[in-house]
Amino acid sequence: MVPHLITALTGPINELEARILDSMPAIERWFRLEWMEHTPPFYCSVDLRNAGFKLAPVDTNLFPGGFNNLTPEMLPLAVQAAMAAIEKICPEAKNLLLIPESAHSRNTFYLSSVQRLMRIFTQAGLNVRLGTLDDTVKAPTPVALPDGSELVLEPLLRIRGRLGLKDFDPCTILLNNDLSRGVPRALQHLHEQYLLPPLHAGWGVRRMSRHFQSYEEVAKKFAKLLGMDPWLINPMFGQCGDADPTDAAGLDCVQTNVDALLTKVRRKYKEYGINEKPFVVVKAESGRDALGPVTVRDAKDLGDAYARARSRMAPPASDAGEAGGSAASEATQVIIQEGVPTYERVNDAVAEPVVTMIDRYVVGGYYRVHAERGVDENLNAPGARYVPLAFAGSHHLPRPGEKPGVNAPNRFYMYGVIGRLAMLAASYELEATDPDAEVYE
Amino acid sequence: MVPHLITALTGPINELEARILDSMPAIERWFRLEWMEHTPPFYCSVDLRNAGFKLAPVDTNLFPGGFNNLTPEMLPLAVQAAMAAIEKICPEAKNLLLIPESAHSRNTFYLSSVQRLMRIFTQAGLNVRLGTLDDTVKAPTPVALPDGSELVLEPLLRIRGRLGLKDFDPCTILLNNDLSRGVPRALQHLHEQYLLPPLHAGWGVRRMSRHFQSYEEVAKKFAKLLGMDPWLINPMFGQCGDADPTDAAGLDCVQTNVDALLTKVRRKYKEYGINEKPFVVVKAESGRDALGPVTVRDAKDLGDAYARARSRMAPPASDAGEAGGSAASEATQVIIQEGVPTYERVNDAVAEPVVTMIDRYVVGGYYRVHAERGVDENLNAPGARYVPLAFAGSHHLPRPGEKPGVNAPNRFYMYGVIGRLAMLAASYELEATDPDAEVYE
């Protein structure tokens, strides 16, 4: 099912789709060669925005949730990809300790995703148990799920250099916790066990601008391969270093950047004859902060926009069905990113596709749908509904030769390609921020 | 869909299924460790026989056909597995030359399988073209398929050390031709290109008994892991060296072996309280010969059985929808194998499951159904129909805790495990027969 695409049925996105389909063997080979040089993140999900005139990632989550949104048909692909991932990293692994978000330990949507993840790795051949970083959990604690089943959260047990549970000594620890509050002591100095993803994939270390800088590099390479303008898949951005937009000097820097970026976007819109008012999104460098992304169409509205955002400050988006970040870290550094409207619709509600990957493989995807938000707003917010996207049986099976924009497998193949570009950018990013990088060189 | 299982719903097969499900993580880990030491064949298919009291492979095809029998839902798994296979062997590959069976160049069932295979590898990111060993094909020759599409067979072009087509220089050559007539000159001494599978996987070199000797080794290891009798998954066998069963001395040796094997099988039947008359199957060491496998219940019937087989000698089985071997090689060496009846039924017709694998992954399976054959006969014969088995969405997703014998995903998971054991045996076998083995040691 492709949701009704209002503007996407005509215009540049269809040229992009056609070009991507025509270049499929070259694209797949290009990815193969990139993965010879770079290690994919263990798993990830990428939020895309399809504006009809451009298609770009806006967020790359290295601790993905939403596995419960994948359709059952997608699961065998996920299991097979998990087998490939485990086999490369720790083939001898027997026990896998999964550490979920602590903040969502009562959020049954999130826990359903955790359950799905456990199932995937169990079927890939591991004994999987759940350890929580929440130190109020002192004994194995069952948590009921909506389908009547339950999960058991167990307290972590750190014994010298190893982390485990009572009677459970895993050789591999899988984090599904974005570490936005920094790295807890229980996870530090675990040199005897595989920790996946590595600690520097946490939002305590990651910076949005570093990711999108890597993405720009990837997008340029890819655009060269296809002979196209990288802007069609790349959201431009600016940043202000340490400036805090909540104080006057910081706000001033952000406004200057907003202005400059809007000018650049306007120029691009003119070049492509796009009759829309450009906007930018100001968001926290360190993943999600409590305020959430702020949409601005004019630099001088920034103060007001912040005030509005503050007034509707609400529980974290993850309540709505996904593993979001933890709330309110202290960091207020921001990235100013070109706003990419999303013109996909599911039953008239604004929708954006989310692509889910394990190892280098797209294992599925779904639509994030928000009935109460506009085309220029962040949809990862309370009230979002999730529509599983029938992605699995199809993103591997594009049909060259069909008219662009009308064929679901072709559209999903394109989404999978852009999702993988963002995953590759995350790989570049993690290499650049790896504290142990010199060891390997 | 699980076909109606006449005896399989009770008895040892369900204990086996339960044991395999309970041991799933240990089994998957065991395979992971085996694949660290051994390289899986590039692709393969395994014919299984489910007797209710035992489940065993009876043929392992290293040049599998029947890809057209896989359901569309299975294709994404095949594409993902093909990506993994290519990435490991020749990530830089751009062009893939596929060489199909020449004998079946007018068999549209077989050609539909070839077309499916081309589609899988195209979607894994390769430019795929077909080169034929049939030297009556002097120019690109379109062949029409039942669905209205067509394939183009092109003459091979050997230029010094490289094999290709006109304007097509592949770095990888994929054989879907079992080389039962030996290795054609066009394929010899190709040191600059990847040839998959290697030449010694052809039936000119392979011997059934060598394969089943490797399988016995694998089955014993696996049975030890699960704490069970390897006989439950292993068909016993004997052989006569170079003896030719069509002359008197040869027949005598085969009869002695038939006798000895029947005695061993009878002992096993007694041990398990199986009230059936055992039988053995005499078949060509070098894959399929024109006579086809011969079923015998008493050594003294062997002569008659041969006469009957000769009288119904018929066009090769592959006409019926699969890539069978080429007909009538000269070799008459035989293997005497324990007969494993198949008690699976599809609409009252005798059925046997076929498991298809690419790289180390089960990508699907289907039932071979033959309305005119008995439970003790070879079904890979004219008149066979093929029922695609809804295997994909399920063999990765067994459901522990369900009653054995009634749950399709659990049954298919078990089939996938036994199929992979036979694939592992083929890997052992290819290592043992590798003419270049010393290079790697």
C-alpha cells in the first residue's frame, strides 16, 4: 500500500524514482563496495520525508524501536539479517542481554517493540533476556503486554569486568537504550563482552550535525554515481557551535543561521520552480530534547516559535509507539536544518516513512502518521499513530519499467536506498567518533 | 499449508520436531560455528523424505532448479541471501554470467526457474545474462516463456583466459548446469574469473556415497548435540566400488549389499517397533542415470527390478518442472541406500518436501507431488507436479510450545534444519574433493 501521494505523483520525485530503479545494479554494487570499507551499525531506523520534489532522511536512530510496527511478513527478513549480523560480530554467541530504555518501562508500545526484537534474536539462535538500567528494579519484574503475554525485566548484575543477570552470563550485550543521559557505570569498561552498538553511538556522544555532515558526504558520492543534484536527497543544515538559543547571544547566532539557510533553500526552490515557502527546523544536537524540533519560516519568528514549543511541551514522543530518546538532556546546542515537508498521506493524515535496518539489510518499514500535525512538523510526537507499511515483500522486488510513482515496490525500494544512505552516514559518523579508532589503524 | 500427514501426526517424527524446536538457539549457534570452519555451497536444494518415524535427505542438488516453485513471498529472502553470498565471494562483481542446463533449453518449466534466478541476482545488484553451452546456439536466441515473457540464450565467447558473451565480460560465472557429462572446454582453466559453484561440484566428479558419508558425519555430530539416535535423520547406505550392476559379478556385489543393508534396516525397524517392510534404493553414484533409482525389498528381486526400470525408461525427470541432471552418463557405479518412505500427502498424492538454500540461508521450499507414484518411489520423474510450499514466512518463525506435528512453521523449521545439515555435508564433501585444497592449507 502506498498512501495517496498528493504532490508526489508528478514532479522530480518520480524522476528520482525512475533513476534509482534504472541504476539498481550499480546502486547495489556501490553499497557492497562501501560496506567493504565501512562497518554498518548493528541496527538502525531512519525517518524519511518525501516532499515530492525531494526525499531526505531527517533522523537516524541507532537504537531503533518500532519493531512491533513491522508486518509479520517482514520478520523472516529480520531474522535472516540478525543471523548475518551475529555471525559476523560474535558467531560463538550463546546468550544475548538486551538492555531497553528505562524511561519507557511502562510503555506497552515500546515494550511490544522490545518483545519483537527478543523474538527476532531468539529465532536467530540466541538465548535472550532483558536487563534494565532502572535501579528501582531489584528483582525480576514481569510487565504485562496488551496481547496478554508478558516480559520480564531483570536487574543488571555487574561482576568485575562483566555485565549480566542472575545465572546469565552473556557474551553479547545489545543496547536498545540511546544513552542520552550519558553512559551509566554498569556499561563502562566492559572489555570482555561485545557491546552493540558501541557506547559512542549513544546520544551522549552523537551530534546531529556530525551525522548530517557525514550524510552530506554520502549523498554527494551517491549523487555523483547517479549524475544528479545531491540536494534532491540531502537536507542542508547549519549550526552555532556551543551557542544556547535560549539566551540572547545564542538566539542571535541561531537567527543568523536560520536566515542564511532560508536564503539557500529559497535559491534551490527557485532553481527547481518550487512554489512553496521554505522553512527550517531547529533541533537539539544531542538527539531529542524536551522542547522537540521547532519549525520556523522567518528568522524573526524564532523567539515566538520557541515560546509556542515550550507551551505545548509534552511527554516524550515515545509514548506514541516508538523508542524515542529520553527526555530533556542538559545540552541545548542546536542544529538548524532545512525543513523537508512530507506530502505522503494515510487517510488524509500527514505521514512519513520510517525504514528499519538490521546489519546492512532493509528489513521493513512503516508509516508514522499524525492526524493532528502539519506537513512541516515533527511527527514523532504524542498522538502519532503507526501504520505498518507493507514493505517486506516488495522493497527487494522493484519492477523496472513501470510508471514512476504508482508502484509500491518501486517506491519502497527508493525509500530503502535512501534509508541505507543514512545508515552508511551513521557508519562514517561512528568511525569518526570512535574513541578506540587508533587501535585499528 | 502442511499436507495431510498420514503417519507423521504421531510417532517419533513429532518427538524429533519437539526436540529440534526446544534446541533452536543451540542448533543455530552450532550452524554458526560450523560455518566459521566450512564454506557453504553457493546455492543448493535438498530433497527430503518424511517417513513419520524418520526424516532424511535423499538428494542434494548443487545446481538447483525449481526456483519458479517458490512463492513470491519467499523472494525477498532469496534476494537478501544472494546479496550476502555475492558480498562474501565477489563484492566488486558487476556482471554475472549464468550458464543453464543445455539439455533443457526448450523446457519452459526449467527456463522459468532460470528466469527467477536471474531476477533474484538482478535484484541483488548484478547485470545478469545467459550463456549456453549448447554449441548449436550461434547467435542470441530468444526463448518464449509461458507467461509471455522471454529469455535470451547467448553463445559463449571464450577469449584466452576469460569466458563471456559478446560485449559482456563477467567477473563471476554462475553454473546452473550439473556438468554430468564432464567439464566442457569453455569452462576449463578460468583462473581470472569466479566460477560458482566450483567445477568439482559437478556430477562428473561428485559421488553420491561421498556425499552421504559426509552427511553421516554431520548427522552424528548433530545427533550428539541433541542427544538422539542419528539414524532418525540419516539414511544408511552401502556401495560396491566400481562394480557394474548390469553384469553378473556386479549384480552379485550389489545383491550382497542390498541384503546386508536390508538386515541393518530391519534391525532398526525392530528397535523402533516399526511395522513395515524395509526397502532399499539402488541409484547411480554419479547423480541421475537414465534408469533412475530402483526400489528393492528383497535382494533376489534386483534383476527383475532393473528389468522393470529399464522397461519404463523415460525422458528425464527434469521435464516435469525442475532442473534434473542430464540423462544417461556412462557411469554405472551405484550406491545402495536405505529407502525412506514419504508419508506426506498433498490431495492424496505422494509428496516430498524440497528445501532451497542460497548461501547458508533457507530461502524457501516446495512439495514435489506425484500422483502416479508410490510412497517408496523416486518422485523426480515425469508426471510430478510441484506445489509451492508456503515456507518463507514461517521457517524462520517457529513457535515453541505448540503441539508437535500440527504447526506448519514448526514443521518447516525442522525441514530447514535437515536441509541445512545436507548442505553442510555438501560443504564437507566439496572440501574433501577440492583439487586445489592444498593451496589453502
